[in-house]
Amino acid sequence: VFLPNDMDFVGKAAVAPAGGKCDEEYCENDGYILVKKGKLLLGVLDKNAVGAEKHGTLLHELVVVYGVEKGREIMDTLFKIFLAYLDMHGFTMGVDSVQVPEEARREILEIIKEAKKKVEELVASYARGELTPMPGKTRKETLEDLIMSVLADARTRAGEVAGRYLGMFNHAVIMARTGARGSMLNLTQMASLVGQQSVKGKRVERGYTGRPLPHFKPNDLSPEARGFVAGSFSAGLSPTEFFFHAVSGREGLVDTAVRTAQSGYMYRRLQNALQDFYVAYDGTVRNSEGMVIQFRYGEDGVDPTRSDHGRPVNVEKLVKRVVALRGFG
């Protein structure tokens, strides 16, 4: 309908599993993309195919091989198709999209219970002096790293439970898995549990002497006392959980503000330092005084708009495409 008749493409969709086998014989969630002579034979077109321009996407292939005008024309056609589909079928997300059944809640509570028990065992081992420190770390740092690992694993497992019960046809899951908006982590926090909150990569420690809040005993190393949020956004957070979540959120806001200022100033310095450089008609890079900075632009003379992310030819990709298309005429 919209692809050039002579176009061949092989790729992997965002809905494909992160690890494991994914080819024309089998790929979970129809994640293997195969285009032969302009026809989509296998797979789904999601963010990995027509999202932000990056290495290996269908959009990148279109622009490199057929030019920016053809790429724009195809993207316009795609958007018209998507809008027509939305007019006919609709696509929405409500509170029900992140509600899991009672059975799933019981599984998630069991996962949280197991994680807390593991943390208790680690803390007890640390208190007895039996915890072996990791190379280059103290026993306390080792304990904190192990606790963070246990709680992160609990959130991952809880997210898998939520994803399993919500299903691939849930609109919220579709948005997250295809890369349209949000992520499975967002859905995990809405449907199952928010998880461990951190400040500078560590559990929340600062506050009162030996404890972040007066609601806990001094030197309490349990998950609840150091920023673990067992509640979900749909079920609600307790007052202490809400506070720990706000602490972690504040760090993100400050980082964003500081990073914006730092990157802006860096750009200004680079722009002032490089504003006299230009590519001369002989292909060299020179400054305003005619001094040669580079004998060839980029040291290799490769046009970034026509290259495969810096390489003139991607032989490996060409071989994979030939092999993938062998059984389709």
C-alpha cells in the first residue's frame, strides 16, 4: 500500500522478546519484520520500525535508499492509515486497563513477602558478621547492594505477573510494548507495586539520626524503613510510602534542571569554539584563516546522510537480508 515495490527489509519489532530466538520460523508477539518487494510478509510495524530514526529501522532504510522526500511521503501515508484505523476502531486507556484480578494480587503479595523474608535473612547475616563483602566494598555496602538486587528482582517478577494477567491485547500493554507511550515499568508501578525508591542509586538513608523518618526505629534496615513501596498507584500508597516516592521524584526534578543548564552551557562553548570551521571546496575542513583542521571531513569523507551510521556499507546486514529472503521467491 505504501512501501516502494522494490524494497526489501528485515528487522525486529519492539514487541519482540528481548532475548531468545526471533526469526521467520518463530518470534513471540509477531516481532520479526520481513518486507519483500514492498509487501509486509511478517511482523508488526511499531517504534522499532517507524519510530525515532536509529540504526536498523525501516524509516532509516527508506531515507538512505530512497531519499528524504520518499521517506516523508511514506510517513504521511502511514499516519493517514493510522488515523483512519483510530477513526474506525478507537484506542483508549482507562483505570480498568491497569486493574488485575484478585488472583494476580495474591501472587504479587506472595512475591513481596518472599523478598522481605530474603532481606530479613541478609540483615540477620550482616548483624551476625557472617556476610562476605564483595571485592572493593565494605560489608555494609555489600548488604545494601544485595538488598537492592533482591527488591529490584521482586519488582521485575511482579511486573511479569501483571503483564501476564493484563494480556497482550490490553491497550495499555500495547502502548508500552510497541514503544508508543510509557513502558512496562510504568504499568508495573500502576498495577502491581511501585518498588524500591532510591537516591543517587542507593536506598533512602538521610533524615533523622539512624532513620529517614521518625515512624521507624533507629538503625532499622528493613525494606519499609528505607524506601520500599509495596503499594501500587492504582491501590494507593501509605503516608510513608508517599514520602519516599516524593524523595526519589525530587531527585529526578533537580537532575533535569541541572542537566539542562550544563548541556546548554556546553553547547554554547562548543558553538563558539567551532563557529569558524567549514568544509572547503577541496573537501578539507578549514578555519577562517585557511588552516587545515581535517584533510577529509570526519576523517573518512563518508556522508552521514548516505551511510549506515558511519559505515559506507554494512555487509553483515546485507548477508542477513539475503538469507532471510531466500524462501520468499
